Amino acid sequence: MNVLRRKWQGLPRGVVVCITALVIYVPLLFIVVQSFLSAPFFSRSKSWSLEAFAFIFTDPDFYLALRSGFILAFGLVIIAIPLGGILAFLMVRTDLPGRGSLSR
């Protein structure tokens, strides 16, 4: 364990943050750019357009999926808030076994 910790200790935190940011943001940039193109990214006959957005926003299935997503999110919030409140109360106000391992 100490050998592994010493190995990564010399690597500056900024380098790790930069590599992580590149791994996340470069593919995301390609996705955003592709959403504004009329053809695949590496195709020669492409132009800037909003066709993809027009296709999505005129599709009735999109609004059905959006509605279903909001209903699901609302239902999960209705479950998660009381459950989280009860569990937080139990952690703070009682002597549950294993409570110390969770609060470290």
C-alpha cells in the first residue's frame, strides 16, 4: 500500500486534473460540434445546420420521453428526500452499529 502511495505521490495534482479534463471534454466537444453538422464529422460534404435539433424537437416521441423522464425524476425525488432525511436522523441521533465507519 505504501509503495503505491509513494508512486503516485510524485505526480503533481495539476497533471492528473488536466488529463482527466482532456479525457472528459475532448469527446464532449466532438459531440457538440457533431450536433451542428449536417453529415458525419469526417464526411467531406457537410455544412453547419440545425437539422438535428429540428428533427428532435418535431418528433412526438421526444416529448413522450421527456415527460417520462420528468415523471421518473419527480418520483425519485419524492422517495429520496424522506428516505435521506430518515437515514440522516438515524445516523446523527442514534447509536447505530457501524455508524463510526460511515462518518470517517
